[in-house]
Amino acid sequence: MPELTIEEFKKQMQAREKITLTMLDNQTAEIMKDEALFKDLLDMLARHVTTSVSNTILVQAQLPDATAVTSIAEWEKRQVPVAKDENGYYPKGIYQITYDGQYADDSGNVHAKYKIYKGYDAEQTVDPDRARAYMNEKPSVNVFYSEPDKVRNLALVNASPIKCIAYNPDSFIADEEFISEAEGVKYIPETKTVILRKIDRSVWFQLVANQIALGMYHRIDGIKFSVKDRVFEAAIVSCMLSRKMGLSTEMYHFDLSELPQKYTPQQFRKMLEQAVEFSKELAFRVNQRIKQQNQPKSPKPVYEPQLGV
């Protein structure tokens, strides 16, 4: 097969790009109407490593059962270009192939170079633990304690970029806000603090992560922040973080009825990119704190040496 000229390559890429962008917008529109598709996308975004929201949506559109695929041949049956390295299989984002100059081979022949976006699914690998370590660019962390939920929960509040404190009615000050016993946990914009009281341990992590995410959005919104406007995005962050930490996401339900009025497909993907970044930041913080807790402490000496005697 003769090598394409630069102009031929550009025309081919433009044609592919048009098809791919149409597929991307069509799939995005479907996701914005279908909760099952939406939750599946959040699940994929939590698992996929070093890849964009758009690329993950394209994989979902072309290969919905991606987690079951273990060979290049099966991917290519769905017209998904695939490569394999020591970490596992990963799809090549066709729309992200770009011309990247030229190079000369050993015979002096000049060839075009193509840059291809690389990403892969952490569950598509012969070594899942190693692959998941790439999610936050840090070694994966296991909880070795007898109460892993407690350790994980403490790591979340201690590593949170938003202050978290236990509810104390004697010292709690808020002009209009009040945290009821039914709420259990609440982000108070006036104090920029997450207030905690008794919460069911089975959903403790998810609920607290949701309120921390609200505080993170408050940081970027400033005086324009509204809990009502950000509650949907905060739930997305909490859902993806829970998935990254190996927790159930069954409790999450998303009302998508207003999405088509609130976002265009492009705005929707941009919103998800921000949510992905927040979930990655929180996962990194929690993993780092758990890692510190897992490190064995140096034993105290049996005796203290007497110096200067």
C-alpha cells in the first residue's frame, strides 16, 4: 500500500474527523437522555486512564461492551483502531491523529509521522493493579486495616481540600443555614466548610465526597456559587471518585430531564472534563493519605541511651 502524501493524509483525516465528530455529538445527545448510558459513561471515565471525555464517549459509541474485550481482533471488529503495550490494550482516538512532521529511515527515505492519542482501560490489562496505578500517577494503595471503610473515610476528610468538621451545636454559627439530623452532612457556603454528623457508614464516603465536591466548585465559582446549580456536577464527582476507590455506585441516580436545556453537547463534555479533574484530585489525595497511614511506624527503642556520661 503506497504511503499517503501529506495532502492526501490531511484530506483523509478531515473526512474521518467529520464522521467522528458527528458520532461524538450523536452519542453525547443520547447520553444526555439515557441514565443507564450516562452512568455507564461515568463508570468508563473512572476506569479509563489518560484519556479525554470525548475519546471515552467515542469508545462507548463504538464498543459499548469494552470491558469484555481482551483482544485486538475483537476491538477491530467494531472498527476501533487498537494497539497493545505492556499495560494492556487501548483504543486509538481516530479524531486525535495529527500530522507530526517527517522522519528519514535508515535508507534515507522520508516518511510522514503521525501523532496518536493514547489511552487505555485499567480493566483491560493483564496486570490490573499496575494499570490502576496510572490513574493518579501514583502507586495503587491497599487498606490493610481491619476496618477499611473507617480508614478510607478518615483519609477523605483529612485529605480534603475543603475543611471538614464534626457538627457541634454549641460552636456552630450560621445565619440562615442549618444542618438537620436527616441530612447528616452538608456543605455550608457561608463558612466554606463541610459539617458532619451521624451518617450511615454504608454511604458515608459517597455523601461526604458529594459535599466536598460542592466546596470545590464554590472555589472556582466564587460569589456566583449556588448549591442548586452545582448539585448535579458534585454528584458526578462523588460517583466517579467512589468508583475509583472501589465502592458501590448503586446509590447514585441522575435526573437528566433538564440537561438538553442546560447544555449543548460541547458544553456537556466540557462540564464532564472538570468533574473528571476533581475526581482525580480527590482520588490522588485520598490514596496519598491512605499510603501514609499504611507505612509502618519506626519502633521505639527499648531504652534511651544516656549521652554525655
